[in-house]
Amino acid sequence: MKTWHGPIVARFIRSRKIGGDDEGDEEGNSAVVPFVANETGMEDFEHEEEEHVYDALTSLLLNVTIIGCLIFAYYVKKFRIYYLPESAGSLIVGIILGGIARISTDKLVLFEFSPEVFFFVLLPPIIFEAGYSLNWNQFFENIGAITLYAMVGTIISTFVVGGLSFYAARMGLIRDVDNENPMEALLFGALISAVDPVATLSIMGNAELRCDPLLYSLVFGESVLNDAIAISLFKVFAKYYDPTGPDWSESEIPNALLSFLTVSFLSVLLGVMLGLVASFLFKHTGLSDYPKLETSLLFSFCYLCYAFGESIGLSGIMAIFFHGVTLSHYNSYNLSSTAHVASEHIFSTLSTIAETVVFLYMGMGVFTGRFKNYDVVFSVLALGFCCLGRLLNIFPLSWIANCCRTGRNRISMQMQVVLWFAGLRGAIAFALAMNMPGKNKDVYATATLSICIFTTVVCGGLTDRMLTEFGMKGSMPRDDDDGDDDGTTMHRLVFQPTDNNNNNNSSNGNGRRFPLARNAGKRAYRGMKKLWTQFDDDVLKVYFGGDVPNGSGGRSTNGGGGGGYELATRDYGNNNSSDDEDHVVYENGDDSSEDGRFLN
């Protein structure tokens, strides 16, 4: 948007020098150029002014639309309209607005979905907030099943969708897909495997639904890691794809997978290292005396980590997620109380606005995307391939995960069906499709957009019904039940079952299989956890901040002059509170309650 007309005005003034006459004066001053001779400059000025007014009106319309979407989200929460999630509502509004814009004007720049704006402006706060609001210990307690779904499941889905698309093109079922080089189809398989269950999570996290905590934790954990893995896999495959020719060998696939694992590991390492650098800076300086600087630095480190990862060829989304997790674990104790509360709400607000804008623009992309090629057959087949690919990774991987789980903590068949159904595709898949190389870009982009709309509106809207039909509701104890520490807050990634939960998961089955391997695995895990906890308490938290044992059986904060606060997780299970899922309860850090943390 151009709002500064200084160069045009200066050029106009220079063309009419003040002083002298038409022939020039005796002192050699320049002659005055007649006003009529500068009509071109004046026309440019008027054109710039018209563009400025048009951009202002467009921005006004977009802001009014965003406000309308946020108000709609309020009524969705207030009246519990589960069949139309907030993200689906923003998507539908975007489709309507995009259609009106396409009919009324040819200037669609501000209405078009920009992948670069999405990746470098809107996406970082969403992913950072997901990592920053995560509990370190609880996430890694359940990391086995989450990693199976997010990493192994994404790879399985990529090769199933990509392979079936390639062979469908070889059979002549699809016209506009490369039938000689399978790497193009694998690129599509990688991008469409980016599961983005925002709509499903917004429903499952509602306290009134009382969704099964284990189900929620698995869906949440998979969603925050799956996007990063899908992006990394897409970028690695893109390096091995040459759209100008079919030159390709099967040996490139193992190399691509090895490169993917390397990029993933280095991305996680980068995020953790930058998180430790930030924590060290906050702990060993007096920044807690200046809350505005604290919050500003946190915000800057968020974008720094993402930009750093992308600039050196790593996964910025994976780096920024673990950057947020690291800051939550260490740096939360170094913040002043003012900066802590401010940063929590700022990042949560940025994430909410960014998600609304993303779905709004994705909806507008239906009419403003300027797509020249659309294959209905491929879109329908790709949707079927996605369903089959998710089926082939959810059920086998759940069986593997159940081999290492106790009876009541097993992933039931009903839960596996809901996990399969909850695999929504969202803005990340569409943004990757917009960056798809090759001449068939429009075909992949339109197919991806169709799948995103279908899964967000239809699958997201039917989630409540699915939870009811498969018995995934009503299993969470109420707050007034006996026992305060039942481990069932909705934002936790570890589910500690109680006697009235998952009674249908009997101990007969995988819970009694492989007892030696399971017991050996438990002993090894406990030993590694004990070593890590000791190293974390004795070394890392001393230098970077955190809560450490105080010698009397409790834990005390080890912050750097701050208030000893940690980011609160959202308690979705508090049915006695208001319907606002962002409601949190704060408690100052002492040795008597909640290990010096905020209540969660």
C-alpha cells in the first residue's frame, strides 16, 4: 500500500523552478516550465492518490470482515454452535468476500492469499504460542505416540497419497499430473499430509463437550508437530525435483529421507539453542525491571528464530515450536509478573487474529487465486487418497503404541476412528501448494484448496457428532468429583486415567503382550528420565532459570530477579468457571502449592 507521495510532489516542484522568466534571467537561473507542460506529473500524482484511497477502502473492508469473524466466534462459543466451527465460519465468509471482490473489481492484490506473508508474518506467532503454552514434562511423557503419528504417520501418508496419485496418472485417470517423474506426486503427498485440525481442536477443547483427555492430547500433540514435519519433507523433496525432465532414480528417496531427518534434528537443535540463549540473557540481566523490554524481546526472539531457521535452509516452524517450549520451561521463571501476563495474552491474541486472517484469506483464494486449471477428478481422488493414507498410518501405529501402554491407557478402536476423522487439512497445506514447482501448480493448488474446505467445514462440523457416536464424551471427571489432582486438564498432553475413565479398555489385549519388553522399556525410560531431571536441575536451571528442589521436598523457583512465574496452561475442564476457554488462574510461586507455578 503506497501512502507517501513525496517523490511525486518533489518532482512536480522541481519542474517549476521559482524565479526567472521563460527565457531565463541574467543570473543564469533556470527557466520556469509552464504548468500545462507538467500534466504527466499531475496525472501520476492523481493516480497515486486514487490507489491510496482504494487501498484504504479495501483495508477498511477487510478489517470490518475480521471484526465480524471474531464476533461470530464469540457467538459460536456462547451458543455452542458445534456444527459450524470458528475456522469454518471464517472460511465461508472469505469465500463470499472473495466472490464479491472478483465481481466488483480487477484490483485483487489485497484480496489474494500470499504464501510469503503467511509463512513469515502470520504463521510464527501461531506455532510459537502452541509451543509456549505447552507443558514441557507432560509433552515428553507422551512423546512416543505423538512422534509415531506426527513423523512416521506423515511419511506413510506422503508415500501413500503421492504413490497413488502418480499411478493414477500413469493409468490415465488424471490428466494434469506428471506421469514420468514421481517426485512431483510425492511433493503433493508431503504438502497434503500437513494435518491442521484447528477446527477440531477448538471443539474438543470446549469444556462443555468433556472430550476424552487422551484423545485431545494425541490430536493436539500430532497437530503441532505434523505441520513442521510436512513442511520439512516438502522442502527436502523439492530439492530433488527437476520439473524440466523425468531424470530420477529410486536412490534419491533414501537420500531425501536422510536429509529430512538431518534437517529436522538441526531445526530442533537451533530452536533449543536460541531458547537457551534468550533464557540466559533474561536471567543474568535486569530486564525484569523493564516489563516492556521483556515482552518486546520475547516477541523479537520469536521471529528471529523462525527467520534464522529459514535463512540457513532448516525448518523455521520446527525451530520456533521447540524455541517456545524451551522458553516456557526455563525463561518463564525469569520474567516479571507484568511481562509474564502481558506476553501470555499478547501471543494468544496474535495467534487468534492470525488464525482468523489465515482462514479468511484461504476462503477468498477460491475466487481471487487466478487459477487457470482445475481438475475435479483429481480433487475427488486426492481426497480419497488422503483418507486412505491417514487410515494406513493411524490404525497400524496405534497398534504399535498400544504394545507399550497399560490397559486403561490404551488407544481404543473408537478413539482411533476419531483420530482418523480429525485429520483436517488447512492453511499450511494450501500455502505449500501455492509454492508448488512445475507447470501443474494450479491443479495441485485447486485440489488442495478443495480438500481444505471440505475437511474444515464438513469434518470439523461433524466432530461433535463423532465424539458422541463413538463414546468420546463424558469421560472426563467434573471438578466437583473426588480428587483434585486427577491429571485431566484438557491442555495436558499426558493422560493419567482414573477409575471412571476408559472402562471399555480392558487389560486384556495389548496391555498383557510383550511383558518383558514393556518392563525393560519402562526401567530404561525411568532411568533416563532420572538422569535428565538431575542434569536439568543441577546444571541447566542454574544457568537458564527454572524451578529446582529446595531440599525440603518441594521446589522453588530459580529465576533471575523476576517474579518466579511460569506460563499457565488453559484449564478446559473447569466447568464451574465461565465459558471463556482462555480463563486462567494465577498463583505466586512458593513451596506450598503447584511447585511454584501457575495453577493448571
